[in-house]
Amino acid sequence: MYDYIIGHILVGAFPVETRLPAEMQLAERLSVSRPVVRQALRRPRTDGILFKQIYRS
């Protein structure tokens, strides 16, 4: 999962400074559960590759 996310960022499928697909969409694409996706997103955040931003309207 980590390699999938990083690989897609590197090839431009997930452009820099844009939102990633929703956890549910990633889970469906990869045929995994949403908690697996959530856990996999922690490592790139810890590594400083991704950051979580809360949008408020």
C-alpha cells in the first residue's frame, strides 16, 4: 500500500499538493478494507511525504 501511494505520487498519478482519493475509493481500488488504507497512510505522513489538512467551509 505504501509503495502504491508513493509510486503514484512519483509518476504524477497523484499530483503534488492535491488531495488523494478518499480512503473508501483507495480501499475499493485495492480490494482492501478502509482501516488498512488508513493505517497505510500513516507512514507517508510520519515520513513527511503527506500531510493531513482539514478543510472547513
